Amino acid sequence: MSSPAVLALETARYGSLSEELRARFAGLDEETLQDTLEGLSELPELLKAIMRSSLLDEAFAFGLKGRLSEMKERLDRLVERSCKKRELVCESMVRSGLAKLLAEDFAVSLRQGHPKLEVLDEAKIAEPYLIPQPPKLDRAGLLSALKRGEVVEGASLIEGNPHLHVRTK
């Protein structure tokens, strides 16, 4: 892939050639102009090479996402299995009255857990324990209203940035 400097130079050259051809040949149609520029500049080929590289990167990213998803599922299963085994040991030790378990490679002991909060009726909780939440902007709703043509003071729609639309066969 070309360096950004080479691409910038070729982009500027392409623009200059386009302006010069339009100035010299006022009646030049767009298709002829593009064909002529393609013969004079390597910009289209540079851009095609960059786009192919981008598509390849996307394919690798897609594959890795799938692999990561599979590995995450496996990790979750292992963690869940480990937790269940620990719970099984804990329950058995509690029921049997066994406070310690010693082995060559580990030691296990039962300890009382920290107190946990249980909310019985949230409506009865006093105000000092309630955290007021500031209003949050509903960006999706605001965008939808503006697209429908509603006037909303303090907001407006602006033209979006150009972006690529890529079709692959």
C-alpha cells in the first residue's frame, strides 16, 4: 500500500490534471475526462489497492470477531463451571461442618461473607439514600423529530460527512 504522502501527491496531481483538461477542452464529457485521467494518473489504481486492503482487513476483523465470540463463550463456560464447582465444595463443607480443607497444592477454609443489602420496599427508603438523576438528552428522539420536520429550539440537522458505500460482488 502507498504511503499517505504518495497518495496526497497523486490526489493533488489528479485534481490539477482534471482542472487543466476541463479548462483546455470545455466541451469534454465526464466519461472521456475520466478515461483520460485514468491514463495520465495512477490515483484510481492507488485507491483501488487501498480499498482492496481495507476489504481484506474487514474480512480478517470479521473472522477474528467470530473467533473471539467463540473463545468468549468458551471462557464463560469455564468460569461458570469453576464457580459451580466452588459452590458445590462450599455447600458440602457447610453441610458437613468441615471448616478447613488442606491439600498438598491448596488450602480451603470457610469464612463468613460480608453483609449484603436486601431492599424489601424501595418506596419506603428515605430520601437521603436516593440519588437524584439529572436529565439526559434523548439524541435518537431529537434526531427523529428533526427528520420529521419539527422545529426544536437549540438543535438542527446539518449535512453529514461524505462516506464510502462499497459493494462487493
